[in-house]
Amino acid sequence: MAGACFAPELTEDTMRIFIDFNFEAAHHLPHSFPDGHINQRLHGHSFRGRITLEGRPDAKTGLITDLGAVKACADSAREALDHRYLNEIQGLELPTLETIATWLWRRIAPELPALAQVGIYRDSCGEGCEYNGEFEARKVAA
């Protein structure tokens, strides 16, 4: 399906690990909806982020990677997003779920070579976006 967020299938010899983190933030979507739409008004959400890594556990350590490094990335992202007005953060001027997921990927991918996916969820709304860096891969290939 074109444009859909998806997760690649795991092979028999790979595993996934993840860390979730939460943040509260306000935003509005000024140009995404028709004039007068409720989402054009300032409002807030409780968000959950997920950072997922994929790989094979190291034979010596039994780990795909040290979760401490993943937690440090999650903590840094939480600090940048928690109790903030997202529209004021560089790169999040139009803070949709899709934009937040892409922003998170770009922020943490350099630190986490095994990064497979990031997710941004609004659990109370039953909504979310999962991003596997597909757009970033296209940029590198171009």
C-alpha cells in the first residue's frame, strides 16, 4: 500500500527489542484541515513513543544492543518533547503523527545502527504511526 507505515517481516534469525517512553505535549494543525476544524485549535495529547531495534543477539553478551543506549536516546527525545508546544520545535512546525515519527527517526538513527522502527502513539485516541526509515533510505539512494 503506497505511503503506508509498515514493519518488515522478521527472519528466523533476528529478534526485536524496544523501549517505550511517554510525553505530554500541545500542538495545533493549522494547514492540515479546513478552516474552523477542531484540530486547528491548540490542544494537547498524551503520547507514547517506541524505539525498536532489530538484530541477532551477540554470542558473547546475548544482547542485540545495550538497552542503556536506547534508553538514553528515549530520554533525550522525551526531554525535547515533554510538556512542549510541538509547533515551536524545529522540524515539527506541522506536528502530525507522521512528522513526529520522522523527526524521532532522524534524531536517533545516527546513535542506533540497529534501529528498525519508531512509533508514535496516542493511545487514548487509538491512533499512531510506525515508521521504519523508508523515506530516509530513499534519500540516501537518490
